[in-house]
Amino acid sequence: MTSEDLWKGAEGADFGIMPSQTVGPYFAYALTPRGIYPLSDLADANLVTDDAVGERIRVDGCLTDGNGSPIPDAMIEIWQADGEGRYPGADPALSNAKFKGFGRAHCDPEGSFFFKTVKPGPVPGPDGTMQAPHINVGIFARGILRRLFTRIYFEDEPGNAGDPILALVPEEARQTLIAHRTGDGAYTLDIRLQGENETVFFEA
């Protein structure tokens, strides 16, 4: 029996080629189950702990496709330093810290996501230069076989002008990485996967 025969009905009717369907998503079952299944998340969207050093902030955003439509079933991960530029797991001073610098959030039906965290401090960059405060972002979504990497910078950070990674991005595209302050400790940055104002993504 050929694959073509598999699409023929009991009376030999030919139903033609079926549309393709990307596998998944499966994020909610094991990675972001809170509020959906009676399980606890291993990591969630609130990174704030009582020992976290830095200004408490909230970052909101919306994940959209090339047509500007929201992507409702994606997962966003972040990894960041604390307010003194220290990465948990890399700095001995944070060996027993509750603050882990890692968070995970799912996108709701409108494609929206948020993180509560602390504003990171500057961290060392290539050749001894300093990088401006930023949050590293990983994106998982239907149809994406390898996660996408990007960053969140902050518009009110003077260090942006000298950041060696941001300097690699064409000037007209840098705004896709810079979150705007919308209130006291509140920032927003939308992520667009394709099309006009597509977010800048980096090689892993």
C-alpha cells in the first residue's frame, strides 16, 4: 500500500492531500502548567525573591507573527543578571541565593506575556567592555524547530550607547530590542517574529 492509498476512503474516494500540521505545542503540559493543570511550574514569570538585588520591575509584551496577529500558545524564557550584574550560578556570592535569574512564561490567547523581576545591572562583554543592562530572551512557538534568541534593553539606560552587542545591530532596527518605560517600574516591549518591525534575533 502506498501513502497515496492511505488517503482513499472505503469506497475508493480520493480526498486529496491533507494540510500539514506542525507538532505541538506541548508547553503547558510540563513547562507552564500553572493555572491549566494541577501542577506547579519549575520556573514561572515571577523572578522576584526577598534576596533579589535591584529595582523591582515588570516587563509586558505581546508576541505576534508576520501579519501582526497574536501567537497564543508560545513560551518565553528569560535569563538575566541581578541588579549588580551578577549571574546566579556564575558568581560565588549568589551560590545560596533564592534569586535564580531564570523565568518562563506562556503567551495568553492574545499573545501577551509578562515577567516580574529586577532590573539587571551592567555585565562584562567582549574584550573587557561592559554591556548595558539587558535580559536574554528565548522564544519557543509552534513551527519553530530551534528556539529564537533576542534581548530586552531599557530605554532609560545611558549604557545602551556603548553596548558592544547593540552596536552590531543596524541603527534603524535597534528599537525592536528596547523596552519603553510606561510607568513606575513598568516596561513594555513587543516581539514580532517576521515582517515589518521584525524583532532582531541573534545566533545561538
